[in-house]
Amino acid sequence: MVGSVASVADSHWMLIAGVALLIVVAAVVVLFRRPWRRSLHPGDGSDLSDLLRGAAARPEAFERIRPLFNRRVVPLLERPPVSLAQARDGLCRGRLGSGSSKSRLAVEAAAAGGMVIDGNRREGRAVAEALGAVDLDRWQEILERSRIEPLTERVEEALDAVGEPCRLRVASKVGQHIAVLDGRAFGLGRTSCRVVVDEESELWRVVCGLDRKRPARAALLLADSVVHLIGVPPQSRPRCLGALAEAALEESGGGAS
């Protein structure tokens, strides 16, 4: 009888201990999950931006944390947030930009339906930098200080005439010999292709040197560089360059008399 009572008491205390252990484990899980859930909501600052930066830069290291890729926590200008997976898809298709509400170009691209990450937000900047989105703020700054030259105007008119419109400009400190922004990727229309030549580049020095004595040849050389970069198909390039090539030939004395 005494043994039975002791056995029942032991079972009772074991049950209580088991329940207590479950309560402790549950409490620990809740405590650890709360910050995680909270960190996956937009507007929570550095916690979310650090997580998104890491996942964007090294997706393989975060592949088991699916909420980081699937939740819509990447803020966009003029549009609801998208997921990191959607942002990466936009990048792969050449359609991911970033910019602030102070940039007219960024606002126009967003209003036209482009995927433009909100550069006003910390988490937006983190994702844009990690993925390498097109910096529309930077483009706005370059375009504002760019200029038209007679040579660029001639090339621009020649390309417009054959149905390959672009806006060709020159500026300093572009960051590369020729920079191209295809506004069509952001819904800005066929005439929104911007091309800026760095005035300190070897290409610009060469064409400027030619332009003094052989302006037609200089225009042909510059146009040839541009059509490759703006995505004109190889079979269409002779049509784009034909008129300029004829002018260069006549200039050199080899044209029909």
C-alpha cells in the first residue's frame, strides 16, 4: 500500500515536472521567435536592413530562412513592397533600380511602373547596394550636369533617323567610358535611352581629335561605339551607320563625284 502511494506520488511529480519543462521550452521558443518576427517587418531599422543585406549578398548562406526571401519587406517608390526574391528577379531581367523621392528620374520611373527600390529607407538602401540596382539618383546627378556637343548631336540625329533613338551627352566623372541607361526597362518609353560619354575617356579624346579635321569619321566612330552598347542587333547596325559611313567616305575623298 505504501509502495503504491509512493509510486503514485512519484508519477504525479514527474507529470508536474514534465509540464513545467514544456512551459519553459515554450517560453524560450517564444522569446527567441518574437525578435525574429519583429525584425521581418518594414520600418524596424537596422535589424531588418542587416538581414536583408546579408541575404541579398549571400543567398546561399540564408537559403533555409525562407521568410527573408518570400515576405514583401523590400520598400519601393510609389508601389507596395516586394519580396527579396522578386527584387532579385527584377535584377536578373535588368529592371531593378533604386532612388529617392528627391530624384525626378526615380519618381518618373516608379510612376511608369518600374521596380524602383525606395532609397529613402534604410532597408531599401541595403538591398539596392547588395544587389547592385541601377542608381537612379546617381543618374539624375550625371544628367543634370551633362551637355550636348555638336558631335553628339550629329550621332543622335543619325540614330533617330533610323529608328534607334537615344539621348547622347557628355559629362565628367561618369565612372566608365560610356554609361547607358535604358529607360525602357522602367517603362519610360522608346525615347528614354540615355547615353553619357565620359569626357576624360580615351574614346572621347580620340573622336574629339578626329572631329577637328574629319568630323564625319569622328561621328562614325562614336556611333559605332554607341550602337553596340544600346543593344542594336548586329544585323541592324549597318542600317544605323550607313549614312554616317557614306559621309565619312565622301569626306576622305572616296565618295562618288
